[in-house]
Amino acid sequence: MIATSVWTIVPVVVGVFTAAGGVVTWFVGGVRTERTRLQTLYADAYSAVVSYQEYPYIIRRRRAPTAEHPEIAGEERLRISAGLHGVQEELNNHLAQISTESDAVSEKYTRLVRSTREVAGTYMNEAWKGPALNNDAGMNIRLDYAELREPQDEYLDAVKTDMTFWRVAWVGLRKPHRIRSGRSSLSSSVGTGSTPPAVNVGSESSEASPP
């Protein structure tokens, strides 16, 4: 009878361990997928910042109009403004997306975007005021972005911290303040019809527009 009980229990134990292994595999696979998604989001967000920093160079290197083709000036303004508008949209979209993913990364990315708009926007304004290029020598341009090194490093450090296994697995570690404030906001707004205010972190600066 004991032997019969053992042979009855063994398949059950094996089944339990097999099921547990399947759950662990499913959990780890889900974390890896989520980690890849966050990596893509944070990398694309940083890429948008770098693209914005390139626009002082793009503006300075715009084509110069000629006597035969004076319309080049207007064409270049439209081309550059359209491209810059696209980058501004990317920055705003990433600001919104990251704000729903991680409080710490959102704080650092917001600072990075704000600082980049201030520094690069000033360079863009100066570039628009300068003459368009009509020679190869003018292609050599150097701009000082040292002021942005600190917010860039802070953002990248926040991203590295956010990519640890348990922070990816448990969203509460990435958004603790938002979860707590969301509960209190929900209880306070019930019956009042109130909505949380929108947050606007900069926009298309007049400094980045052609004169």
C-alpha cells in the first residue's frame, strides 16, 4: 500500500514542479519582453534629443539663395521648419510616454529636454540670424554642448537603474508616487468632475524659428 501511495504521489510532484517551471519561464520571458520594450522607448527618446541638438548645424548649413534661384531661401525655411516640427513632436510624445512608465526616468528626461531646448534653441536663433552657407569652409562648425552633459548622464543613469530585473517586473517600483497619488486623486475627484491639469514641458520655441 505504501508503494502504491509513492507511485501515486510521484506523478503529482513531477506535475507540480513542471507547472512551476512553466510559470517561471513565462514570468522571465514576460520580463525580458517588457525590458526590450522599455529599452526601445528610452533609446528612441534619447535619439530625439540628439536629433534636436543637430538642428543648429542644419540651420547653419542651409543652402544659400542665388540670383537665379532666390526661392531657395523659402524652400530651406520650409524644409528645416518641417523637420524640426517632427522632432518636437517626438520629444513631446516621449515625454508623455515616459511619464506613464517611470517617475525617476521621467524626471530626468524632462530636465534633459528642457535644458536641450534652452541651449540648442539659442544656437538655432543665432544660426538663423547668420548667413546661409555658400562655401565648403563654412561646413566646419563647433558648438559647445558641455552644459548638457550632466542632464544627459543623469538620464542615462536613471535608465540603467530602471532596467534592473525587479524594477521591470514590478511597475510599482518604477511608479510608486504615481500609484499612490493616483489613488488619492481618484478618491478626491469622485463626484466633482475634476480632471488633473496637463503638464507642458516646453514647446516649439520662437528661438528655433526662422526670423
